[in-house]
Amino acid sequence: MCDWEYPQPGRTRLILPQPIAIAGSRVPDPEAALLARLDADHVMMMGDNPALPRMPAKPTLLDFFRARFGGITGRHLLISADRARRNGEADAVVMACLLHDIANAALIRADHGYWGAQLLAPYVSEEVAFAVKYHQALRYFPDQANGYTYPESYHAFFGPDYVPPDYIRHDAEYARNHRHYLTARKVTIYDTYFFEDWPVPDPDSFADLLARNFRQPADGLGFDGSASAHMWRTMIWPNNFL
């Protein structure tokens, strides 16, 4: 058995990794080899992968936290929001902290602030979506007046000579002059990269916050016809062939 197959009674389902997951890597593209294996006992993965927790028919945001937003990023989101909440921040700040790396959690890491803002825009306030989008650019630039310094961990992540690209610089400057700047800046303040000694709160402890600030669709995230519904479906079925 290889990394791209999932045996189950009756048939083995083959997983073709998303193109972006292996682009530029030394992992050979397995598509041709997988397609050559298709027969009565081997099909491509579609629908629920038994290796993942099954999502309910009408998933809520908390369902994604329970079943898709795991690992370092899932803990990080909960802890970041918990720190903001304990410091008495407004709902918009706590919400933005809870959701700022949502794309990292189960979708895509590159330009995660931009992806996350699009994913969330139909369901949150303009202020929260702004903070999620622009925290990505602002985190590279210190703001001593508001207590933000460049993270030491970034020297290890990117090297001491890393220079953000122009679009990041332009967007950080735009954000600095926006009425929601401080909300986005506070995300970077509570985003202080990894909080290893902080207890991880239960996602359900944010249920009241979400009831006030998240427009949960009656048909479930991914099935409400919003501009980002397809992004939620991708997280529900991340291994679909097509």
C-alpha cells in the first residue's frame, strides 16, 4: 500500500494529492500511476474519506473546529482567541483571533489571510474579515506604539534577511490607515506564535460569541450557495479527485 490509497471493503480508493500540495517539491506526480491502477477493485477517492471524521449534513463552524481544524493551527486559533477574551477585548477582536488562520487549519497556507477573509466574508462583519485579511501583512511590521514587535520565530521560519514582497508592504500600509487597523493589529499581538504553555480551551466555550457574531447558514456551511461555499466543501471533502 502506498501513501495515496485507502483500502476499504469492496474497493480501494486512491487519493491524488492536490496539485498545489506537491508543486515545486521532489514528490513525483502520482497521477499517471494512479490512473493506470483503476479497475473493478480500485477507484478514485470521492466523498467521505474514512480516515477523516465525518462532517454532519449541515455543518456549523464549531463542527469544523471539532473535525477539521486540528493540530498546531487548531490549538493556536483557540488559544489566541482565549487570550484576547481574557484580556477583555471586544467581540470583533476575539472573533478575528479565533478565525485569523482558518485557511491554514484545513485549506491552504499560502496567502492564508486573503483566503481566510474570502472564506469568512459571507458570515462575519466587515471588521472581522478585514482583520483576518490584513493581519497577514501587518505581522511583518513592528508597531511599538501598540506593543507589537517582529516575532523572533520569524527569523527561524524565513531567515534574518527575509524581505516581504511588495504587495505585502502595500497592503500593510493600506491597513495602517484604515478604520479597522487596530482590530487587525490586535490579531498580530495575540498571534504570538505558539503559546505552548497555555491551556487549550474547548471550542464550545466560544458558542455564545459565535451566536452573536457568525451568520451560520441554515443549510450548513458549504451548502448555502454563498460565494465561498465551495471552499467549505473543499474542507469537508479535501481528497476528492474532482
